[in-house]
Amino acid sequence: MLLVVAAGCSKPVEDNIYCDVTLRLSLPGGKEVASMTVNPALRGNMFKNINTGINYPYPEFVGDVCKMTVQKGVYMIAFDGDVVYSDGTSVLVRFTGYNSLSNVRNLLEDEETVELSVIVLR
Amino acid sequence: MRRLLVISFMLLSIAAVDAQDLSSRRMARQSSVLRASEIDGSVAAYLYGPWSSYTEAGVLLKGRDEKAPEYVQEGNGENLGIVDIRTLVRMDSLSAVRGSVRYSNGLRRNVCWNSSSDFRLLYPYVMADSIGGNLSREQYEFSGSYAARRGRWHYGLGAQYRALHEYRQVDPRPRNIVSDLSASASAGYQFGGSVLDLTVSYRKYVQSQNVDFFNERGANTTEFHFTGLGSHFYRYMGSNSSLLQTRYEGEGVSMAASIFPVSVYGFRARLAASSFSIAHCLTNQSDVPYTYLYTRTLSASAGHIGHDGDLSYSIDLYGDLEDRRGTESVIDNGGGGYYAELMHFKMYSATSVEGGLRGAFELARPYGTWTVAPSACYDRFFSDYEYPYRKMMFSDFRASIEAGFIKDWKSWIFSGSVAGGCVKALSDELEIPDDYTIPEIKDAYEALFARHTSDLRSAGLRLYAEKMLSRRFSLGLDASCKRLFLSGAGNSDYYELSISVNF
Amino acid sequence: MMKKFFVLMLAAAALFAACNKDEEVKNPELSVNNDKIVCSANGGFFTVDVKSNIKWTVKTDDQSWYSLDKMSGENDGVITVTIDPLSEMTDRNASFEVFGEDLKVVVSVVQKAKEAPEVTKYTVDVSAEEGSYVYDVPAGYDFTVSSDVDWISVEKADGKITVNVSANTSGESRTGKVSAYLDKDILFAEIVVNQGKLESSPLAPKPGELLIEEVYFTGSLIEGTTSSAADKYIRLTNNSDHLVYVDRVMFCKNYMDGFITNVGAFSTYPTLDTEGIAVTDMYVIPGSGEDYPVLSGESIIIAIDAQNFSEENPNAFDLSKADFEFNDGVIDVEDSDNPDVPDMIVWFKQLHSNTYFHNRGYESYAIVLPPAYETAETIMTNHHWTGTRIWDWTSPYNGENYHFEYDIADEDAFLIPAEWVLDAVNCTTEDTFYRNPWGAAFDAGWTHAGDFDGDISRFGKSVRRLSVDGKLVDTNNSTNDFIPNATPTLKK
């Protein structure tokens, strides 16, 4: 006599709440990137879920790629990063592609890849 | 004579006697043995006992003063004035209509970490702030039903409606309006000496809620949209009134099956289940639902009412399970002013289990009736939140006993009882991370946890007196109080005082 | 009768005697001692001795450069000939005749022209500002002078050429030539003018040296109301280690909207990341280059109104000692003016109202330093932004989509090159923030006073830049660099 009533919701409940994200850098000039680090202490560096407010620190980029696991959601992504090229030179780059509520990135699938076209500051 | 009087009292779970004779109903109101939930849950089952038209009208004062409130979300004190009118009108020997109206008005004091009404129904998805304050409340309840018996069959239809208005007139100013409608249908069949009753109910619930700040200097606190165990929906926190208008909309169904004896004595059992789901929507953001709560309950009881000479008893074994699941929505960025729900996933769960044994014993003597009602149970609460992971669990053992005496003397009836109980905390666990938890909220949860994992003792007293003014009218006075003793946390006091007219 | 005969006889005798006398005069003579006068270009006085025994008359050839002191005479005489100086470079000749009876003597006058002098040459370097310069040339010459460029005009006087040079707003150095000629295209003088471009002071601030330290755009609450006083200001601070001059520093407001309206309408613009910033209103600190010094670590305050607001509102500030103020004169209502506080110079204003700061934080601000040669006119002419602005809105009321496109060239938008930009800050609120009006290289973030649009608690709060070890933090990201909801620096 147990009665289970389907909820009056519009979408089914998602089983997997996590998304495996691959971040891929794209720099002008085409030089080979050895690494990039992003300072988590700067508030403007964000990988922030706009709903939960959780801000994930960027792992170190090995080459032009890094991977991270985040909760599925809608994200603002922006950062200043210290890039080291393979030749040992370094530059400061900036990404602001998803830096406001109007420019966000949905990460809703189990796996996503985000291209980061940065500008070189100096 | 007295035994017969007691038996006749035991026939009824609801004091329904011929309007010409209130005596048996008066006594039945005092009897613990006859308070059978199987019959309470049905719209029509009461027709199997002796009943007659009646009206009860009363004024009730209720209050509490908790030094260590069980839930700060319901305040640490309350004073309520209630006017309650119930009536049953016998249509004929086999059908009746019942109705009731109840109006309550009062104040809850120091409600904190909750700006929503019906906290126990809706937690964890309430709006909350750290300041809180007194909350005025005004509630209307209406119910009506029709029941009939035809041969071995019985059936009935009923509806209940509750309207609640809670508000505060200093910042932060919640204003909540609840509309809670239930409709029930019961049907059953008498076979042999037992009755099988099936009752189904549908519930529709709506609460509109908003929090405002009127101070010209701006808001004095931040409102949070709680999502469980100290987490909150970050995006809509703040003091912007446009983010603090929400609406709960839910519906549910329940079903219960019971077996009870036609006469008072015999085996009885009940199995009930319910499912209730409610969406919490942001009114100004395209009504987008940002949380869903699914509550399912299962309860079962089985027992027996019997007698042995002058001793009457009821014993039953019961178990209750509530499973509460909450989901949070991923809401898009609201481009173009339209907010859409992209997906939602389960984040919160809470399961509470209670199982125990309860009994009631009455020994009729020429000078009066002694009553004893012991009970013991185990209960456990477990709740967790998916990410970042949080957990709260506690369990305890509870035991209580109430002993009383009923005296019927001339046109008076008196009863009095004393009660005592204890709660022994068994196991507990709390895990709330510092990251993404507002420190004040974490403190509040730790205080809640401490309260629920504390041993406590209780003591209570109840006195009742009723005078028959005529065969048709009686006047009753009922007073009770209870005190909880919490180790190291102060005491909590509860009282009720009512005056009723019965005719 | 006898008498008459006698008289006649006498007359006849006299006549006979006279005739006889005539018969006694010598032959007429007419000569001069010098029938050719040769003089130099300087002119002068010359005499011609006339030797004659008759009456004589002089007739000239009507040239005006010489004159005679007498036009007739008798017997011997002296004619003085006055000859004017000759400025042309060509000899000139004249003659006059002395004649009497049948005699004539022609006297020729020859005036030799000067020798052409050596060409006078100058090569001069002049400043970029407008100016007049006088150069000496040999006097006494008649010459024509002109320049080969339109930014030089010339004037001449005897022995001098004045060269008038207009200000060089071209952005580059330039050269023009002034040439003076005698007649017959003989080059007389040449002046080569090299004019440099207008340069800022070497102590003019460079990007990162002068920063926006604070913007107090909300104003102080007026008790009993939900509005604020006009005690708003912006504080600029010298973050360098040396003195800077803030002359001509321009304060700008954003052209691109950074917010989305409460019904979800917004505009999109051409991408502008590193090449510059798009501004509309432009106000310039007065000064010619080194009039307003700011020491290292020191600040200036530019007030909306340089008044003492604290007299009437204890919550408000005394801005009567501000360094500069916005004064629009009389537009819709008369703007207050503190005569002791220099006014910002309005180069362009979009709105026809007195200058204000939006108190809910809908504006973004920048300070730039245009090159010294730029003016309001050159910016509005040469730096107008182009492109298309697209306005999109989906009505929450009827679900319809609205899409409009506008030519930015028709709007009041100016593109300030990146190299001019000193600092920029974006102010907004999280619930309305839509895009950063400044390019990613200038401000990648945003700051705010008030937690949401219309937050009453914003009054009395400003946005202030962080300071670490005495230096203002500047990452070109106001999310990092600024403290939102800050206590204003003027609050005691």
C-alpha cells in the first residue's frame, strides 16, 4: 500500500552531480606553453558556480591543459595567469571570456572542455 | 455500573454521545485507552461507535517558554489564543456531518534562522537570517465531512482547509501566507467483528513568502535560502527584496488502511503511507523552482484493546518512518530576464525513524478510575548533504509514563494526571565544513545538534474539571503544564489552558 | 603839329637805337657742366650748373624718383637734382632737358641699382605652441615674402620678416619654409621653420602612475530620506615615486553600458579588449603642462560640487577645499561654483544636465592623458568610435524578441587609444552586471557600493583601492584591486 507520487517537477533528477572539466589554453603567437599557474588569492581569479558560490582553485596547467572536477552548474570563469613558455620566457595572460552573469559557461555534462582564448598583458 | 460506564466510554474515540447525555463523552475524553489513531485517520470510522450530535466550543490558551528551544526556527516561546468549535450533526441513525472551525492568534518569540512558516513541513528549504525576532501568527482552520453507513459498508468524504498568516513588523520583515487544503475519502467494510477502512487523501499546499526591509538605512541582516545542514543557495542570498520573494507549491497524497474491532475490544492495526512533494520557487525570477522537497512517510501500528475484569488496557507497537529528499536546481544566468531551470540533482536527505511500544491501563474502582499510560521508543535522525559533504545524526531512547485519576461526582467530573519522562541520547555525529559555511550558521547548527543530543527529563501535570449545567450543557476547564529539564541548558516550560462549553 | 612830328622822330630814333643795340647782343648760349648724373642706389643731391645767357626752361620726363629744384632760369643758374633711393634691383634712367630759344641740353640721370645682397638664411626650431618670430634681413630692399605651408603666415617690414606659426596639433614634427624675393626672382631671404609636436611634460603621469584611488559616487544619506547629498567625489593618487603633473588629465565616463536592465534588456558592442576604451563624457584638468603638481603618494580630489555639505547634513562631507570641481554653468539648473576651486574643462558631455555620478553604480570611470597636441576638436574628429551596437530584449511580458541595430558613429562614443589610458574602474552591482565597459586589459573585474541595485545601505559608502605597503594595488582588475562598500576616505 505504499504510495510513491512523482514530484511535480519539470526535469528528472540528475544522478551524477559532477562534471570533469578540461581547460585548454589558447594563446596568440602559437608558442608552446610549458605551464601556467593562477593565483587563487586574487578575487578576480574565479572558476565560480553562480548558484552555489563555490569557487574552485585552478590546478596548475601542464602544457596548455588542466583538468578539474566540479559540480555541474553555471560558471563564471576569469583569471590572470602566469604562463611559462617552453623556451623559458614568461608572460602574464588574462582570460575574461565568462566574467559576468551575461557571459557564463554551462557545465552540465559529465565531461566538458572549455577553450580559454587569453590575451597577453605583458 | 462503573464498568459499564467505562466500557461505554471506551466505545468512542471521539466523544460523540446523544446530545441529551454528555456524561459518557466527557469520560471518554479523559480516557487514554480509547485514543485510537486508526479511527482518527478515517472520515467515517467513528460511525461504528456510539455517537450523537454535539457541539463543543472552547477557548484555549497555549504557551511555551524554552530556555533551550528544540528548534530555534520555531522560536523559544509562544503564546497562542485559540477559539475552537466542533460540531457533529446526526442526520439519521446512519449518517452524520461534522464540522469544525478553529481560529488561533498569537506570537512566537525569538524565531531565528527561519523566515518561513511551517518549518517542520518544509525544512531544510526555508529562508533564514541570524536576527529573526517575534513572529505574529493568525490561523484559520476549517473542516467538514460527511459519513454514512450502509449495511456493512461505510463511506465518507471530508475536507480541511488551513490558512495561516505569519508576519513581523520590524526588520527583517517576513510575511508568509499559507493555504493548505486536504480532501479525504474513506470507505470500508465490516466483516465479522472487525472493520476494514481505507482512506485516501490529497493535499494541496501553497505558501507565499517574502522578506522586506523598511529601514531607510537599508537592511540589517542578510537572508539566506537554506539548503540543508548549514548550506545555502548562495546566488540569492542578501537583502535585495526582489530575491526574497518565494512561493512554495506542493501536493501530496496519502493512503491508510486500518483494521479495528467493531466493539472496542480486539485487534487493531494500521498501515499508512504518504508522499508529499513541494517546489520552492523564486517569485521574481520567472517563478523558477530552485529547490524541491520530497517527503515520504510510512507508519504502521498494531495493537490490542482488551479488558480483564475492572482493568482495561490497550497496547500497541508502532513504527514511523519519514524519508525526506531535497534537490537543488541549476538555474541559468537569467539572460533576457527569464530564468530557466537547467537540471536538478539530489543534495539533501533526512531520514527519521521511530519505533516503540505504548500502552494505556485503566482500573475502574467505585471511587474512581486509575489510569496509567507508559511508553517507550527509540528514534534516530540521520541527515546528509551531498557536496560539500555534511552530516548530522543522532539517536535516543525515550520513555515516559503518565498516571492519573478520574472521578465522576454528581454533576462534576474531575481528572488529574502527572507525567514523567526521560530522553537518553545514544549516538551522535555532526560534520559541517568551515568552507562555504557562514560561521554564524555553523554555530546555530552546532547548537541545534547539542540540544538534540542532550539527555533530558520531563515532568507534567494535567487537571481537568467539567460541570454538567444541564443535560445539554456542560462547562469544562482543562489545564496542563509540562517542564523539560535539560542538563546544563536550562528548562523549557509548556502550558495549556482551555475553557469549553459542550452541548 | 610840329610837336607830334618831333615825338615821332624821337620814337623812331629810340627804336632805331634799340635795333641797333640788338644788333649789338652776342649769340645765345646754353650749356651745363654735367650732362650725365650717375648716382648710386642711395640717391642723393646733385647739382647741374647751367651756363647760359638766355632764359631757359627745364622739362622733365615726369619720372617721380627724382626732382629738380627749379624748372626755369635765366642766364647762369644751378639746378639741384634730388634723387630718391633705389630699392629695386634694376638701374633706372631718366633725363630732363634744359632748353631756351633754340638751344637744348639734355641731362641724363642714371641711378645704379644696389647689388643683390647675400641671401639671408635661417633655420629655426620652434616649439609646438603657437608663436611669432621676427628675423632680420638687410634693410632697404623691397621684397616679397611668402611661406610654402598653411600653418605659417608672414609679415614684412623694412629689414624684418615676421613669421607667425600656428600650434602643431598634427601629432608629428613638421617643417615649413619662408622665402623672400627681390624683383626679378632674386632670392633675398629664406627661413626654414622646424616645429616639433606638442609634448606633455616629462613629468606627466604614465599608465599606472596616477590611479583612481576612490570613487564616492553614492553620496551621503540625507536623514529622513532615501536619497543622498551631492557630496560626491573622485580621488586620484600619485602611485609613483616621483612628482607628476596632472595638467590635462582627462576624466571620462564609459560609453558602453555595463549593466542589464531589470527587464533584461542589454546592448552588445564590438569587441574592445586591448586597443583602447570607449568613452563618452570627457572632462580635462586645466593647466598647460606643469601647473598642477602632485607629489608622490599625494592625492587630488575632484568634486561634483566643491561645497561644504556638512553644514546642512552631518553625514556629508566638506568638499569646499577640493582640488577641482565639475562646473557646468547653467544648463537645466544652475550648477554651484566655488570660485576658489578650478573647474574641470568640459571637452564633451553627452547629457544636457549638470554633471553627476550615478549613485547606484551604473557608471564606469577612467582617467586618460591625451598627447599634448590633442584637443577636444581633434578627439571628436579623429577618435570617433565606429561599429554597430546591437540592442536585444526578450520581453518577459509577452515573450517577444526585440532586436535593434545602431551605428555607433551616430552616437557619442570616442575610442581612446590604449597608450593614453592611465587607469580605469568599473562600478556596478552583481545583479545588474552584464559586461565590463572597459576592455579586458584595462579592467577585467568590477567593484560596487551597495550589494544590489537600489540597495539603500549603499549611501555613505565608496569604492576604495587596496593599499599594500603604502602602494596602491593595481592589477587592472577592480575585483582584485578595490574594496567594495568601503568607508570613504573623507570620513573622520
